[in-house]
Amino acid sequence: MTRYLALVAIFGGLPACPLTIEPADEQSVVGQPCQTDLDCPVGACLTSQPGGYCTMGCLGGQPCPAGSRCVTMVFFGLKDASCWRTCNRHEDCGRAGYSCMVPPDNGGLVCANPSSP
């Protein structure tokens, strides 16, 4: 079943654009390396993360694809939420420099870079 999602700019002011994707594409994209938003079939590229990090917005109850979960953070008083790859151990992350960590919302382990904001 094809799902329709809006492109959500996580940390920028990009306009929303409707995209058509297959669910399998969603599952494999969260946490993948990227250089620009165009490298991520859905969502956005967090270039603040080493090697980039494909993610999707989940603020407002938008579900995250299988293998990821919604992480809520507050930046300068503004609430934001994005999908991050879930893990049980460091090896699950599959990327150099990324570890299985507890994010600020304490909602469960995700793959992140320990030295990034």
C-alpha cells in the first residue's frame, strides 16, 4: 500500500511537498547517511550529524516507520520531534561513529552520534 507523506523540514524552512513512497522505503531510510534532503526518499537530512542522518518528522502524532521511533526534543524553547533508528546494541547502528544511546526524552534506545548536539 502506498502512503502519502508531506516532506517535513526538521531544522529548516523548506516547503512541504507531497511524496509517494512504498513502506519498505520508509523502513530502510531512517538513519541512513546523506548529504542533502534529496538523498533521503522521505523526510530530511540532518546535516548536523556526522555523515548526515535521514529522518522524518513525527511532531503531531505522525507515525515513524518500523525500525525507528519518535524522539522529542526542545530547541530554544521550541518542541520538535523526528524519527530515529532504534537499536538494542551499538552494532545495530551499522555506521562508524554512531552508538546505541538513550536520547533526551528517555523513550528508548536509538542510533545517534554521542558527540553531536
